[in-house]
Amino acid sequence: MSSSETVDASTARSVLVTGGSKGIGRAIAESFAAAGHKVAATYRSGGVPDGVLGVQCDVTDAEQVDAAFKQVEEAHGPVEVLIANAGITADNLMMRISDDDWSKVIETNLTGSFRVARRAARPMTRARWGRIIFISSVVGLLGSAGQVNYAASKSGLVGMARSIARELGSRNITANVVAPGFIETDMTAVLSEDQVKAYQAQIPLGRLGGVADIAAACEFLASDAAAYVTGAVIPVDGGLGMGH
Ligand code: NDP
């Protein structure tokens, strides 16, 4: 499996993307499918792209996670490449974050990612091959006023990935983090024009990113070219988080 190249049936991997119904996850699923891999994507509402196996799953529910993996295993074989992408925001100033808004962000972004990684790990260990990719955020490294819950969840993914990299490295399983900057999706569509302009002014490349930029980084991390990359945090942020 090499980066940005199509594969044949003998080298196609079983890939699972969480949160593949829209935005970044959808683009990741599309790009792995276009390269010839056997791709499944989870959704809660909405559908998944053509050519991708859709499995309904809320990552906050351990039983649904297990059922989703079983469906993928039956259709495509054990998951070899996991992309933990499902995520939400519930932004507010810290003093106004309710316990509920704290818990639901941590439960989805951090615990949900742990749950899918844990479920994927045993078959990967048996196969002596696996790629686990967590979609974090520049905000997890840089911090962001009004996103204390979200930033905590996203920086937690870094410690988790690096610990998994240490636990499972001897089994030829890599665990890495992609840290997107400001990417145009539904998640960022809620921001005001002024907020977008303020972000843009801080981005050395002077523009917002696209979903394909994130998919390309994931393809690289899943490829043979990245076989010696583990515990890494790859920023895809136009330079927004440089040095963090
Ligand atoms: P979207 O809001 O467009 O998509 C989020 C996806 O996550 C949807 O498919 C949604 O499914 C799924 N999802 C949310 N909650 C759950 C849950 N409990 N169980 C299963 N799936 C769930 O967001 P983006 O595409 O923008 O973001 C994708 C990831 O990238 C997130 O982790 C986000 O934090 C991260 N990110 C995004 C950035 C950006 O600028 N857009 C920047 C940095 C990081 P459904 O709609 O079916 O509920």
C-alpha cells in the first residue's frame, strides 16, 4: 500500500472511518475507496459515500461500536486501518461550560476514539499489522478560548496515540495523530465572518484548508511509505499551529 496510489485486491486494506457521513470523515472514506481499499464508515444520521460500506454507530455506545466492527469484519475482514474521526464541539467560555457539555465532548471525541482503538487493537495484534490514526485539532496543541472542553479532548488524543504507539509498536501497529487547522466543513460553518477573518489572519498560508488536505495526510500515514512513523502528530493547518 503506497501513498496516493491505487491498490489491487491483494493489497487492498480493510479501512474503517468513524464519522464518515460528512465533512472530513466523508472525504477520508472517499479517498481510501477511490484508491481501491475496502472502506467502511460509521454514520449516525445521513449516509456514507457510494462504494463505502455504511455502518450505523454512535461512538459513545460500546455495544454499537462492537456491532459496527462485527459488521465490517464480516464484509471486509478485520479492520487494518482505523481512522478515529468522529467529533463534536460544544463551545462556551469555561465558566459557562455545563457538566453535560464537558462530558458529551469528552465522551465523543476522547472516549469514543479510545473505544474504537481498543476494539481494533486485538485483531491488529493478531495480524501483526495495523494503522491507527486519530483526528485531533490544532486547538488541542494551541489552546482556544471558548473551547476548553474540545481542546482537552483533542490534546488527550495525543497522549493516547503516543501510549498506544509504545504498547503496540512491537506488533507492527502504528498510532499517529493528524491535527487539522481550520477546515471548511459544517463544524466551522457556524463561525461568524469576523471569526473566520480573525483565524485567516493567523494562518501563514492565508487560507482555510479543505477536507482533501486531511484525507491526504491519512492516506500517507496508512501507506507503506509511513511504515516507520509512529507516535507522530502531523499538523495540516496552513502553519497556524507552528511550534506547538
Ligand atoms: P462534521 O461536524 O462535519 O462531521 C462530524 C462527523 O462526526 C459526522 O459524520 C458525525 O456523524 C460524526 N459524529 C459526531 N458525533 C458522533 C458520535 N457520537 N458517534 C459517531 N459519529 C459521530 O465535522 P468535521 O468533518 O469538521 O470534523 C471531523 C473531525 O475533525 C472532528 O473530530 C473534528 O473535531 C476534527 N477537526 C475539524 C476541524 C475543522 O476545521 N472542521 C479542525 C480540526 C479538527 P453524524 O452527522 O451522522 O451525527
